[in-house]
Amino acid sequence: MASLLSVNVGMPKDVPWEGRTVHTGIWKSPVPGPCMARRLNLDGDGQGDLAGHGGEIRAVLVYQVQSYDYWRTELDRDDLEFGEFGENLTVDGLPDSEVCIGDRYRIGHAEFEVTQPRVTCYRVGMRMGRPDMPQLLVAHHRPGFYMRVITEGVVEAGDEIVKTSSGRHGMSVADIDALLYLPDRDVEQMRLALDIPALSPGWQGSFRELVAAADSPAAARAAVHEPAWPGFRTLRVADVVPESGTVMSIYLAADDGQPLPPALPGQYLTVRVTGAASPAPVRSYSLSSAPGAEEYRLSVKRENHGLVSGYLHTTLRPGAVLDVAAPRGDFVLTDRDTPVLLISAGIGVTPVVAMLHRLAAEHSDREVWWLHGSRGPADDALAREAHGLLETLPNAHRHLFYSAACPDDLAAAHAVSGRLTPQALADLDLPTDASAYICGPSGFMADMQDALRSLGLSADDIHVELFSALDAITPGVTDHQRVPPHPPQGPPGIGPLTTFARSGISVPFDTGRTSLLEFADACDVPTRWSCRTGVCHTCTTPLLSGEVDYSPEPLEPPPPGEILICCSRPTTDVVLDM
């Protein structure tokens, strides 16, 4: 008979960690006497990060005394006390290899249902002083599991644990955990997992994506937009064409005269400009050319004091060469039959012009709304081209907004005086079933997103192009303030040159750092992570060029052209898309 050995609770607290503060409830301690198990928690317990822990589906975490014994031997530790793994219930019995998702148990006066394995989170490594602990829990098939509370009631150490019903399909906690986090997945087993009503929505969503990818490998590869070539290749400048007083188009061709691999409408190129400075700066620019064109076109605005844009405008000539990474980006026009909103400001016009080329080439009968803001016709790069494309579309709507134009210019361009604002969107009676694509200054994009959501568009149908670093994912970290990326404090590193392309810095890797993630944190480059040990793949990052080594080896390798920065270090100069 399984039994309850200890009930452990603890409220979230701020804990210092690697120079930062983490708000976490991982520190649990045994409590004497009875404790009430409620729908969302045990009395006296709490979680610091409700996005990954706690809530109705993850109300109670369970770990086994047999796993304690295993880790005492495996880790050579004699200091492990109940609650050490962050569990609420320490039990004798209920091994992960036998307990199944959907199993129900009566403990004391409460009844529980098993919903999912433990989340792979770095905080258990914090608690135990073993950063690699999240990976070890998965690799050794001893994750522990969450339960939801079916019937609220009092539980107490010493209570017997009685199984009251079995979960559908009899899939164990260890099997489900391995099915998500380890390679060589069995797609039929994943289908069975999706047929378990008790399995948490988050895990169901993950399995649903994996099954879809297995059912359509070609579609899965297209969805991740695998780059057409690794690293950088040399492309020749075929032509340089002024588009306005501040915008110039650069046409790039292959040295051998062969057509370049097609780019998807809305993708961008990352360019390394060796003549502009040392080390060579790296910048990303949207493609403005028609998808399938034999040459790539970049339309670049000259920025005040812009090192690279100044070089491209004043020095670059036909016949010059540039180092170019393959087209990338998820800001691409989808193949749907719903209305499409193309919304841009200033030089943000470039990727949506590429989308407009695709729609025109397909003679699309989709309802197309072209909404663009600029100072006036002199600054409206690619305006004539866009207007010509719109004329070929039977269901096109064009709305221009000029913020600094005279009445004659407004009349000639059929433009409205003023900026493209949320109120302007609200006045247009836009279709709410549309897919929207927004590009422009960051504040403009944020305003447009909010406005479209308020008008009824689904958040999933609103797409933005972002060349700056992606928003950070740093679960539980409370005191990290956003500052511009910079070289790390202290003496310069002696390792390979590491370029964070979106953040615009290139610095030698500090060999005293354990990983590229740790180095990026030291540079205040926004990062995304959760487990920090190569399990969850939250930190997956495109590697534009270079090579890395892993330590520890990830349990499953990332897709081609990408790396896990949480457990990798550069072995050559690297360029990362972050």
C-alpha cells in the first residue's frame, strides 16, 4: 500500500541567483499535522510563476521517496530532505514508471487526478545547487508528477494512498515525459496521449504540434522556414537604385549568374558589411523584391549617424560584394482566403510590398487593404510600385496617411492628412476576420496591434515584423531591467567573436562563461529560456554562421540551422539571430 510520508508547503520568496533575483516557491518544507488540499493549492503553499506552475491542473506536485534514495546514490548526497525537489507530497510508492496520466487516488479526505509530469524548470536546479538537475530528471526517467484536486479535503503524513480509478490508455508519467522531451518519438503513442482527457492542455498542445509535424514533414519544414544555405555566402551587387531622398534599393545576385533561391514574401536578409568597420557589422533588412525574382532587393533607409546604412548609401557600387545569410523570418504572408491587411509606416513598407507582389502575381481575389503612413510623397519610397500592384487586384482598398504634406500633394496622392493612428483604423470599418501584417517603428507596431485587437481581430491573426531582439522569456526573474545591449563588464574575452545580430553588438566570447546564454545575459541581450540545460528548447536560436559545442549534450538536438544557447559555447566566430 502506498502512503503519504510528508506534506510540504512554502510561499514564494525572492532568492538571489547569479546576480539577479528570482521570485520562486520551490523552497518547500514539511508541515506537521493535517493540511487542507484545495482546488488550486494546499493551504500555506504558493507558486512564484503561475505560467508554469500551480493552478487547477498543477495544484499539487508529487515525488517519491524511492527517487530520493536513487538520487542520494547517484549524486552522492546525504543532505536531501523532503521538499527538496519542490514537491508538495512526498510519497512511498507511486513510481513514475507505473503511475499513469488520468489515474485517480484518494489520500486522506481528498481525491486527486494525475495530469502531467513535472515541468522542466531551472528552479529545481537552484534549490538543489545542481544546474543540470532539470535534464537529469528527464534523462533518468524520474520527473515526478502533478495532480489536480477532484475532491477537496484534509491530508496528513501517514495517510494511506488508495487508487480509485485508472487513466485512459495506461500511459505512465515516465512514458509521457519521454515522449515529449526525448528523441525517436512514436507518433501513434502521441495520438494515444491526445486521447487522454486528463492530460493538461499545455501538454496536449505540444503533442498536437508534434503529430501535425509527423503527419506532414514537408509542411513542418516549411513552417520553420529552413534557410536555403548555411552561414554567409558572397552575393554581388547588381545595381543600386535611389527610391527617395533617404531610401536606396540594392539588388543582389549570385556570382555565377544563377537564380537565387526563392524567398517567402515578408522575409529578410542578414548582411555582414566587411567594408564598414572592424569587426564587420551585421544588419538585417527586409526583402522588398517580388518572391521568386532572380535577384534579391533590399530597400535601405539612411539613418542619421547610421554606420552601415551610411556606408551602403555612400560607398556601395555595382560590382561590390556583400556577405549575406539566407532569407529568414516568420513574418510571411500565409496562404489563406481571408482578407489581408498590409499596415506599414515609413521604411516598414518594404516587407509588405513583397507581400503585395505575391498577391498581384497570383491574381488574388482576396480583399486587400493597403494602409501606409509617411511624411509625404517625397519620403514615400516604393509608392508608385505599390500603387501599380494595387491596381491589378480586384478587391483592393488603399488608404495613405501623410503627416507633413501640402494640400496639393494630398490631393494628388489621394492621401489623408495626419498619421496612421488607432483612431484612423477604427474609422475604416476593417474586416475582423482578416490576417494583418504590420511593419514600422516599434511604437507604431504596438499601437496597431492594440487597435486591431480592440476591433475584434484575433491575436493569432496579427503579425508584426521585429528586427530588434525578441521579447525576453526569463521565468521568475523579477529585477532584470531592460538596458541597451553592451559588451560585458570586465576585461574583454579571449574566445571566438560572438555577434548578436538583432542587438547589434560583436564581442569576443568570455571563456569563463558556461554558455552563450550566460554570455548573452552578461551583455544584456534579451534572452529566452526555462530549463537552461537543453531540455525544453525555449532558448532555440537561429545560428547564422559558425559552430558550437554542447555541454551538456541536449536530450534532443534543435532543428537544422538552430542551436540551444543554454548549453552551447562557440568553437568558431558565430553570428546569432538575437
